[in-house]
Amino acid sequence: MIFQKEKIIKYSVGITVLLAVFYLGFYFGKSQLFYFVPQPSNLNFSLFWDAYNKLGENLVDPSQIDNQKVLYGAIRGMTKSLGDPYTDFFDPAQAKLFAQDLQGSFDGIGVEVGLKKDQLTVIAPLKGTPGEKAGLQPGDIIVKVDGQSTSDMSIDEAVNLIRGKKGTQVTLTIFRDGWSQTKDTKIIRDTIKVNPVSWELKDGDVAYIKIDQFDQSLPDNFKVVANQILYSPAKKIVLDLRNDPGGYLDVCQEIAGWFLKPDQVVTIEYFGKGKDQQQYKTDGNGAFADYPIVVLINKGSASAAEILAGALRDDRNIQLVGEQSFGKGSVQEVLSLADGQSLLKITIAKWLTPKGNSISEVGLAPDVKVEQTEDDISANNDPQLRKALEIIQGLK
């Protein structure tokens, strides 16, 4: 499968040189062909070949050496050495799984994960999925997957372990704030079909819109929802971005076009000091640009959800209600590699709100802080939504 270059918010230039040196060296170096590849002056690849040859000469069973696995392992190790949890390598099998993540249907438990303080953490369980039904909550720390420690795993390695065929079981060892010890949670995997948006009329004139994920199906689904709202009695909106792990930037930009006037800034892509920044602006119909709006966020609101919430606050002074968001504000670019099957996901920039505030690792602080406890969740009590509805009724 050949992947187009895509910019995502989900889940380094020097890396390209290293990759080219190793990739070409691996295939040409062993066949006595001379191939000149520029490399950094302080980098000596003879060390790699020395280690490779010594393995072949001294390993008790040289047949254990699988050259393809050696290649993949070397590239994966290279990405790990950067210390960036969102830069990673996908071999062909992993690339196929990755491609399914934002298509709206895949097998697994329906939980988005990320790194928080170097710990594998649940960003959000998607609504109606096995992960949600098993009681996983935003902020849960995944200590082990099927008994295997996650302490030295990349996010994508953990995802590959957690996902699996429908009907199979995975055991997650979870720690949660307030617990004295970890607990094992057994979850049966299923086919995850994400319905990215839903809505209902509340209090007679408030459209309560819930966006669960900024996947590729959201724009078409949101258009249907928006038209229903426009022809309803709704005059105000509560936009719920809680437990929304994010998705594609262009999807977020398109959705923002419903709530903001044309040519307003949605987010700024910051490439580092001394480099030009890139602004992403709305190009929509602004159908809800004059509707009073309140936005709900929590620690499961990440990436695209944070970008949209930040844009609405900066551009329209819209209040955010709930809890501090996750803080996934880095930019990844997905690049196809030379075999046409493997992928490299590289962090190339950070997202800023329209006023220039960084989201990465910081998140968004709510204007009105309202917590939802475990007891609230168990009792199906939603003080955050209740507060948002109270605020929206006072707006004109």
C-alpha cells in the first residue's frame, strides 16, 4: 500500500540522512557495490557493520538473523533514540494497522493512548467501545499490557499490543489517581465503528453536539447534523469535546469553518525559532458563527479537539468548561519509505492557538473548572454538562 504524505495531529530532518545512509548501505554494502551516500562527518557506520558481522560470526545459531528484521529494528531504534514518543517507524504490517486508525472502523478496544510524564496514559476511550465498557477513564496509566511492562515502549508499540482480532482478550494493568495499587482489567476486543458526531436538543433551544473523533468521516456526518440543527428550534450550542482524542488537521479546520467566520485563524504551526510559522484559517460557511456557544473539555480532549477549543476561545471569547485538556500539541507528518509499504511518522512542529499559546504538554485550562468524579460517572451524573447548560442559558 502506498501512502500519500499526510499531516495528522495524533497520535528531525537529520533523520532522513541517517535513514538513507543505512537503508542504501544495507542493500548495497553487502553486495560489494560502491554507492556514495553523504553522511554527517561525525558518524561512522562501520560500527554498525562491525556489530552486524560479529553477530553473524559468533551467534550460536546464525540462522536466527533475519536481515529484514535487522533493518526494521535499526530504523525503529533510530527513532526511539530521539526521545520523542510521537516519532516512530511502522513496518508494512504495522503501517496497515496504522492506516485503519482514522478510517472509522478497526478491531481493538477503542481507546486512544499517549504519553503523559513519560507514562503510557489513556487519553480517551471512545464511546460505546470495549474500553469504555470496561471502565477505562482518561488519565488512567497503563502499566502493563498482557503482563509486559510499558515503561520502555513507544506509543505505537503499545497500540500494536493492545489491538488485535475481534473476540480475543487483552489484559491491561491500570493505575489511577486515588488508587493504592494497580488493577488488572480484562477486555475483549471488538470491531470499533466510530460514529464521530451526534446531537440532541436540550432545554428547548440548545443544540448539544458531541464530537467523539476528528476522523475522515466527520465532515460528511457533521454536515448532516448541522443541517438538522439549522432547521431545528436551536439558537444556542453546547459543543462537547470531552474524551475526544483528535484526528486530522484538515478535518478540524473544516469543522472550525462552521463555528468561525471565513478567514479566521484556527491554529498556528510553529516549526521552531527562526523559522516561518504557518497559519491555518477557516474557509467555511460560518453557519454557527453567531450562535452563543459553550465548549466542554476534559483530560481526554486532545490534539484536534484542543485546537478547535483553543480557536473558539481565542477568536470568539467562548468559555471552556470542565477540566484541563491533555496537551497533545505536536505535529506529525507521515512519510512513505522507499519500499512503498513502510512509514515514518515524524514530529516536525508544534501547534499554537490563534493568540500564540502552545498546547503541547500544557493543554488548555478551562475558564470554568468543574470536575466529574468516579462516583459521578458511575451514577451517570454529569455536573460539567449541567454547568455548561446553566452558562449557555445566560448568553444571548
